[in-house]
Amino acid sequence: MSTVAVTTPAGRMRALARAELTLLGRSKGTLFAALFVPAVMPFSVSAAMSENDLAEAGLSVGTMVLPSAIGFSLVFAVYASLIGVFVARREELVLKRLRTGELRDHEILIGASLPAVAIGLAQILVLSLGCLALLDAGAPGNALYPLLGVLLGIVMFGALAAVTASFSRTAETAQVMSMPLIFASMLGSGLVVPLEVMPDALASVCELLPLSPVIALVRGGWTGGLSAGEAFGAVATAVAWSLVSVFAVRRWFRWEPRH
């Protein structure tokens, strides 16, 4: 009697994630950028703000650096590295071959994303513990908001990476295509300069950037200064970006090399 192996979506995605982790380990440049940049940047940008300016905004060095560390991990360990993964696997015809098997489209994208997401989450945990131990960030006033911010950020920046990869012809152009969102996130989402010290009109615009609601949830949840209404607004903004990104992926993501 012949037996037919029955696979599950979770099993298929785990198998793909293991293969992707092996490939990621061979890409020294991508792995270095994903691990090193987010670990160094938060502590270097803390010098951009004086303690007096932070105190006037109701912040400390710890509550400034900790959300920035989480933001840099999402931007570099998840978003930037996943763009390279999606583009490289498309150009190598890996995505095209995977679609001929049992894997569904969303399983391919999720499975390929899991190693980068795992690295990002591990990095966020280590950096958060480091900030708590070295910078006296204190316990979060409302732990639900930072947790929600990280989860929304993972989903949103994973989807945004697939969107950016859709319009990138090669791995080299993918790096260029990622720059606008990276710079916008660094300069306008509170990673370097908190929105609390920006002029109100500028802060209102910057609040609409993809990373801004994540930083608002993490920082506001940590300081305890985020009201339920403000938290709802941040969640709504992050969900809106995620839904738009998922729609764009379904509409424009390319599974074969661009010519």
C-alpha cells in the first residue's frame, strides 16, 4: 500500500524558513547589516539630543534609545534585509519554482520572511534588555502597547519589503529603492529626534509615516504617557499601512525576473 505524505501550511513554511536561514547565513553582507547596524545606531543617535531637551519632552536617555533600538531593528533587520531576500530569490528563479509546488503564494512570502523576522525579534529583545540594564529605562507603564507596536511593525515592514521588492529590478537597485523609507523613518519617525520636540505642524505630518505609530506605541507605552485615544490612532495608522501594503503585494508583486 502506497502512502502519501500530507503536508501542512505550517510544515511547508518551516521547511522554507530553514532553507532560507541557510542561504541567509551564506550572505555575509546582508547578515552583517541586519545584525550590526541596528545594534550600533541607537546608541550613536542618543548624542543628538541633550538631556535638557529630553527632560522637557518628558523623556530620558533610556526612553529615547529603547524605542529607537526597536525601530532600527525593524527597518534594517526586517525591512532592508527582506527586500534583498525577495529580489535575490526572484532573480534566481527560486520563487517561480516554489510556486509550482504545494506552497501557496502567502506561504512562500511568510516562510522566506521568518529568518529575518526571528533575527529582528531576537535583536529587539537583546537591545531592550540592554537599555533596561545600562540606561535605566525602567519598566513599561503599559506593556501591552510596546508589544502591540512590535507585532504591528513586523507585519507592516514585512509587507512593505515585499512592495519595495516588487519595483526593484536587481539586488543593487533594491538598496536604492529602500533608501526613501529608511531615511524618512530615521528623520521623521522619532528615531533620531522625538516627535515630542518637533513643531506641532511637522509632528502631525510625521505621525503618518509607517514607523511613527510603532515608535509612538513603544515609547508611549513605556513612559505611560499614551492615552487610549492616542493608542487607537497609532494602531489605526499602522493597520492602514499594513492593509495598503498587503493590497499592493497582491496587486504588483512579481514572481519572475523583471526584464
